[in-house]
Amino acid sequence: MLGILSFAGFTILVAIIAYLATRKTDENSSDGYFLGGRSLTAGVIAGSLLLTNLSTEQIVGLNGQAYTEGLSVMAWETLAAIAMVVTAIFLLPRYLKGGITTVPQFLEKRYDTATKTITSALFLTGYVVVLLPVILYSGAVAISTMFDVSQLLGVSDTTALTICVWGIGIIGSIYAVFGGLKAVAVSDSINAIGLLLGGLLIPVFGLLAIGDGSIFDGLNILVDENPNKFVSIGGPENSVPFSTIFTGMMLVQLFYWGTNQQIIQRALGAKNLKEGQKGLLLASFLKILGPLIVVLPGIIAYHLFKGELEVPDQAYPALVNAVLPEYLVGFFAAVLFGAILSSFNSVLNSSVTLFGIDIYKQHINPEATEKTVVKYGKMFGIILAIAAMMIAPLIAKAGSLFAYLQEVNGIYSIPILTIIVVGYLTKRVPAIAAKIGIISGSLLYIISQFILQPRFDEYPHFLHVMAILFILNIIIMLVIGKIMPRDKDFELEYTKQVSIEPYKYVKQVGIAICLLVIGIYIYFAQ
């Protein structure tokens, strides 16, 4: 009961603060609703970026993989820091220079309206079929396990999971649909502090349990008895072989942190380029600490439970119940609930933005006022949330949660990244090349992973497949550009919506962060 009360209290407090902080934002203005009035500071951006990414699909899914494989899965966290540095230095200045609200808007300026619409539709399809349901499902697993909802309510595990899915979905929808980006970003920043503190408590109490009250003894025992779990270089049998770091892994990271609407929308809402770059760099530095929260607990769980858990994705919530004092379980559940809401809110808010600006305003009602665009964007968000809540319980049959998410995301991530990269690096490649590139990329990946792969015992890792298709699509687009180039060079005009004066130490800090990531890999390599 104490845990439930602390959970409710912290959750309500965050909601009140988010409401008070956003009362002055004009929710009927598309700029105020979709981008928080372009007023986000570095701290808010960093906190929001971290919490948007660090949700239960990361905490539960990645710790589940660490339970099985060990430290090699940290690539999903540590390499994100490098991608964020690249975004801060190369991509964000271009986004803010062009006054971009959504990533597909850049594609409209670079190619044409049809390319923007196809990309927006791909984003929305991926969000409703894959990302939103995975966030809801993983969050429901965590909350249901930590509070033993099935026993508390006297229902089956399946019913308990469904109740949690709909509870999270309804609360998250209220935040995202009716609060806009600023409400989401403010609540994210508050929860980010709690998540970092609470997330670090889990490995601390876990090591105390292993070391009979001593953290250092616990760490020594953990490393001495499980040396194979503390190797940063993944072998061919691992889910992240070392070779994939240099192929598809970096492409996935660059897509996620540099072009994915749910993530980049935070930086697009920066008050100026300087604040946006500082926010990305701060988040990238903190991202290096991510393995302490999303990898180490999985290894601790493997040691404490002697590798006997039937479902690896249960490692994290089981560890929380085993090592955390009862009076802290409610607080941590509230923080974790905030992380769940953050990712759900972010994806839903991005979906509303994509639909409202790129589809409704563009194709359905070009004469619509900003108030009307926001209104129908909210209606679409409600429909999308309901669809995700209906799909989420079905993911229980998908196998490894994190692996499922990353592999299926490739259907739209690599094709979109391809046309954005070619769009930035060339000036004469035409719109038809982008359309062919994005459609062929999606179809070839679907054929590869869902038709060909099941028929072969030896098949390239899906990250290698992503890299191969990325290069193939670039070649296709460049050949088309050579045969039938644009009439004139593309130039991105400066809209002067925000200052694009860069942070003066952006390159120095970025290089330092990249060197730190490389150093961590070398230290744990064997």
C-alpha cells in the first residue's frame, strides 16, 4: 500500500508541475502546440531526449538482452552518443536554418510534396504498428510485475497486462494530445532526474545484495564469477556482433537521433541553435552512463537468479522486486511510469504533428486555420492511441522485445535515412529518385527479413542487411540523378525563425565525447 501511495503521489506532482509550466503556451497555435513555441532550453531538451529514449522498451528489453549476453549489448546506448554529436554539428543547423517543423518538411523542400507525404505515412505506420504498441506492452509488463496487478485485482496475467496497457495509454494520451510538446518536454525533464536517480539505485541495491552490504565487494564478485558478461566485443553468436558496429548499427543510431521525428522534434523546438546543440551534447554525455541503468542490472539479475529466469525480459522488474526496499518500490515505479509515458507521449505527439502539418494541412484542408489543424491533429492522436492499445497485448508472442523492435524498425528507418543523406549531400538528385529509393528500400528489406531469411540457416545479420540496402539505395538514387538531374541546384534558404549562431565549443565537446566512447570500448575489450 505504501508503494502504491508513493507511486500515485509522485505521478500527480509531475502532472501538476507540467500543467503550471505550460499554462501560457497557446495550444491553438501550431507553433505553440507542435514545437512548444520554439522556446525549449538546453536542459529541457537534454532531459526530454533522454527520457523519450530511456523507456521500458529500453530498460526492460535491453536488460533482458544483457541478462542473456552481457555487456556487448551496450552498443545500443554508448554509440548513440556519437550519433547525437553528428546531429548537433551537421544536421540541427540545417533543420533550424530552414525553419523545419517536421523532418518530412525538409524532404518537401528538397524533393517534392509527394516525397514528404510518403515519408510521413511511413513514419505513422511504423509508430502505430511497431513503436507505440511496444512501448505500451513493455510498460505494462513492468508495472504489472512490480505491483503484481493480477493478484491485486484477482485477475489473470493476460487481463492484468491489458488493464495496464489501457491505463498507460489513456494517461499518456491526455498528456500528449491535450498538452502539446511543451507539456511533454517539461514532464520529461522532471522525470529524467527521477529516472537517473532511481535507475542508479537498482544496480546499487543489487550490488549490495551480492556483496552482503558492500557495493565494491558485490562488484568484484559479479565480475570475478561472470567474466564473460563484461566483454564489450560481441561475437558472431551475439545479437550485436562487433562487426555490425561499423555497418548498420551506426546507421540505425543516426536515423534515430538525427532524423526520427519523435526524437528530433525536441531539438527543433529549441529557442536557438546554441541551446539545441548544448542540449544534444549534454544528452550525449549522459547517454554514456546509460549502461549503468539498462545493461548492468541485467547482468546482476543473471547472477542473483543464477540464469534460471524463463523469460529474459522479466529480469529487470524481477530484480527491482528482489532488491529494492518496499518504501522505494512505489517511487521507482512512478519514475518508471514517467519514462513509459514519456516515450508514448513523444511518439504520439510526433504522430499528431506529422498528421496535422504534413497530411491534414497539406492534402485534406489547405485553407485550415492553425486552430483547426491542431483540433484535427488531436482527433487523429486519439484514434492512433486507441489502435496502439488494441495492438499492444499481441506483442507478447513476438519473442525478444528489444530485438523485435530494432529489426522491424528497419522497414522504414533505413529508406528514410537514405533519402535524407542524399538530399543533404547532393544538389541535383531529383524527386523521382527519392520516391524510388524509399519504396525500394522498404520492399527489399521486407523481402530480405521476412521472406528470404527464414529459408536460410546462414543469413547476414539484419544490421548488415541494413547497411547493404543503404549503399544499394544510395547508388540507385545517384544513378537516377546522373541520368535525369534537377533543373537547378537545391539551396536551403534561411527562414530567420531562430538564431543559428552555433555553440562555440560544439566541435571540441563533440570530439571529447566520441573519444570517451572509444575509450570505454577499448577498456572492456578482451
